[in-house]
Amino acid sequence: MSEELNRKEALKKQFPLLLMLGMIGLVSLLIGVGASYLRHQESTPPLPQGIYQSFLESPWYDAQSQAIDTTAWKNKTLVVNFWASWCPPCVEEMPLLAKLSSESDASKVQFIGIGIDSPSNIREFLTKTNVPYQIIVGGLDGSNWGKKLGNEQGALPYTIIISPDGNKVFSKLGKLTEDDVNKSILKLIK
């Protein structure tokens, strides 16, 4: 019994120290969470000088190897999605992108899907899947464009929104969600 009393006394003496350590831990956790939140809320870094114009001037082709007239993209908000037919998250987010493109004003917003895939794979995919926005065969060059437009990891899917004046206003590496649409994308394309 005296051993139990001694342990309780020792615990009483250590309590302020334990409480202080717990408080320091909690404050550290809150600072870390806050810093992470603020880091994700920072403005999107701008595109390097001349990249937007180069993107517009680059030769792009559809799945039938027809050249795409990119002059129609000028003065529009561009929603550019890098994807591949072999990428499950890419395919899973396509209905969300399709819905957004159908609900957007085509005179103000241009949706572009850049397939990081072979022309034959993209053609086969499009025979099975209705995509209402412009699909481009990007191949290896498309992957390089993803990196130039901020996808340093080169992973898929990657979506970037570029304002009519050529500024990057949103980007996300990974599958888009309804939350992304509701909190960030809708206000940029409406």
C-alpha cells in the first residue's frame, strides 16, 4: 500500500510536467496543421514566362491525327486535364469533367484532355467512352507539357486551369473531387 501511495505522490509531482509536455505537443500539432493549411491555400505559382503562348502555339492533334486549331482557345479559361486510358483515377474523374464542360459556357471556357497515351489507345478508349470535351493525343510531348505547366512529378491525373491572360489559377495533381469543384473550380469557370 505504501508503494501505491509513493507512486501516487510521484505522479502528483510529475503532473505539471506531463501537462506542460502535453500542451506543447498540442500546440505543435495545431501549428503544423495550420501551416499545412496555409501552404495549400497560397496562391498558385505563376507559369514561367512564355509557357502559355508556347502551349497555344504548339502543334496539337486529335485521336484521328487531325491538327487542332488552338486559336479558338485564346481569350478563354482553359481547363487542361492530363490523363491516360490506363490510369484508373484519370478515367474515374472524366464524368466529373464531362459534367463541368457540359455546364460551362463554351464561349468562355475550353476543356482540353491531353492523353498521355498512344493514338490507337486513345481512339479505342473514345469508342467506348463518350467525352464531350476536346481530347488531344499528347504522348511523350504531352507529358513534357504537363511538367512545363507545373506537374513536376509527371504523375497522372493532373489538372490545371489557366486564365484567359495566361495565368495559372488552379492546379491539382491527383483525381478531382466534387469538393475541388465546389470549393475551387466552379468560381473559376463560371
